[in-house]
Amino acid sequence: MKPHRFDKHIIKASTHGVSPRLISKHALTVVEKLHRHGYEAYVVGGCLRDILLGKKPKDFDIATNARPDQIQNIFQRQCRLVGRRFRLAHIMFGRDIIEVATFRANHDEIKNNHQARQSAEGMLLRDNVYGTLEQDAARRDFTVNALYYDPQRNELHDYYNGIDDLKAGKLRLIGDPVVRYQEDPVRMLRAIRFMAKLDMFLDQASRQPIKQLAPLLKNIPPARLFDESLKLLQNGYGVKTYGLLREYGLFDPLFPTLIPYFTEKEDSLAERMILTALNSTDERIADNLRINPAFLFAAFFWYPLREKVDILKNEGGLNNHDAYALAGNDIIALFCRSLAAPRRHTAVIRDIWSLQLQLIKRTGQYPVRTMTHPKFRAAFDLLAMRAEVEGGETIELATWWHEYQLSNPQQRENLVDAQQKRQPKPRKKYYRRSNQSRSRKR
């Protein structure tokens, strides 16, 4: 452990209400063990930011001067090294994972591709250049995330006035914003997420280049962008995040397929459905109810799907079922081109869409079969949102299914009988056999 010295950037943590009792016991264990082996170690980043804002942190991260292989030697089988772009150590405590990162340094002078590598656009493809605590603070993205806590001395290290920015509600990038966004374009999405979640504003210098640099997000792997989209839209502030994404021109590179459906007044069916779905998601999160990413995206792309279905039926002569299947393949392929959703999600999206056809069938045994489908509830929720957006006959359909779900067996049978009378089965057509076919039969 480094000897204690005076430093204007070191603050007594107790003056800001931070103490070891607010830190995960597993994080404290990791810090203490690294200290015992002669290394520096600090609780760092977003967990401290949340504590200072009076929020409960979701997870706790550690920063240390120990290298990844040294961390693994200390924690042995409890440690798992992950990542190539940023080499990290995950210390396992059952289901709880404490992420440990080695202090990073500036990589300008490093020529070894195994340590540091950049693309032609300035994006960091590899960043494993290790340094000191002060150098690591300079590599953090926002000042409010560049806070370090030493639980043994109960001290906070604040090199970029992050605490003052937190009090002012200001998000500010460390360094030149253009360079920092070029190094990792996802920082633009993080800025939006923090603005929505923490109710903070982005300072002028950090805000100004975003619209110009938004196209850089196309260089980010689609799988990473999918994960980032979930953090953005499923954090309980989806409606606010959506508004900020559109304001800063960042919705386009994430969902290019949806842009043709947007209007100047922002009142198209697609836009109204997006807001309806995000409102519902925010409400479910506030009520501690489960959410499913597949449902959100099934709602987002419902109207592009419907338009594609109509084209295939009118121009290709396909029946309803085949048109939905083919249109679903096309829309999901376009979706995954920018956001690579895992197959477990795309399969559920297809189920929710195909069930919209089954929900139309309300006679005979169709309702019973439809209700037994594992994704019936999600499909009904989409139908209810469609009724809210479209009105008309969709309201009657959603109302019928709502009543059907709440009814007992006899009431359900009555609902189906009443529907059967309004929608009788078509009469069977009988065809007279020709004389030729009769003669063959004889």
C-alpha cells in the first residue's frame, strides 16, 4: 500500500456520507485481499456516484494496480479473466460478481498491438496499457465516474471535481469530447443513459459533437449495441431516453429500419406504438414486474411488419400466414443488422407476431388453443397496445379477449357461442361429380 501523503484531490469520505457499511461486503473483501498482497485497490465508478446521489448501487467495481494475471494468482479459481479489448478480472462470490480492472494509462506511445490498437476512425480496438491511479482517472469517461474510494482510510479520490459536478447535476467528459467519443462511440449512448436516469444535463462541450459523430456507432459490433439498447430502454426511464436519443440523432443508427415511419409531428402509428410500449415498460419496472426485451422490440417493429405483409399479399399474392412468416424474416434480418438480438429473443418476437393472427380466431376450439400458448400473455399485451394506438375494430377484439381471460368455463363457452352467431362457419360447398368420374367409379 502506498504511504499516506497530502493530496488536494483526497477528501474525507464521511463528509459526503460515504462509509464502508454502504459498500458490498464482497467488494470490501476483494479490496482488503489486494491490500494484503501489497497492491493498491479502490472501489470505483458508478457505485460511488449512486451512493453520493442517495441511490442504491446495482453492482460494485474495483480498480487496482495489480495486473490481470496477478489478480488471478491471488484469487485462484475464484477469478475469471474476461475480455480482449479491455482485460478484466471477475471475482466470483456465488452469483455475485465483483469486476476488477487494472489501472489504465494513455496508449499514445505504445506500438505493441497486443496492448493498444486503434481503428482509422480513432476507435480503441484494444486498450491494455497499464498505469497509475492518476492516469487511470484520466482514462475514465465522465467526471462523475472518476471517483475512487479507499474503505480502509475512508477517503475519496476526486481528480476531476466529480463531486461538484454531481451537486450541479452536470455530466462532463474528461478530455477532448471529440477524441473520447471517437475512442469509444458508445460513450454517446452512455451520456444519454445517464442524463435520463440521473436527471442530469450534458455540458456544452460534451454535447456539441454528438450529432456529427453519431454515424460512428455503425462501427460498433451489433451484439454490443443490442446490449446497450437494453440498458437504454429498459432502465425505467425509457420514454425520456427515447426523446433524448431522437433529439441527439442517436436513434437513427440504432433503429434505421424505423426511421422511414417517423413523421414531422411524431404521430405516426409506429411512433405512437413506441411511446406506448416504453410507457408500459417504465410502469412495469416501477412496479417491480418482469420485463421481456422481445416484447418491446415486437411492439417497436409491428407496423413495419404490417406494411411488409400488405406488400407481400398485394404484390406477391401470398396468403396471410405465408406473408406474415416471410415479412417477419425480413424485418428481423433488418433489425439484427444493426442490433444483433440473440435467437432466444427473435424466436419470441416471431411468436408474439404470429399470435396476432390467432387472436382473430374466436370460434370453436381456437380460443382455448391460443390461450395455452406460452407467449399468449405477451401477445395479448401487444393487442391491447394496438387497440390503444389504432382504435376501431381492434378495441372490440382486445375487449373480447380481456373478458374471455377473466371468465369461468361456462362464460367462455357463451362468449364463443355469441361470437359464432355473429361469425357463422361458411357452408360447405358440394360439387356434382361429372359423368366421367362416375363411370370410373363403376
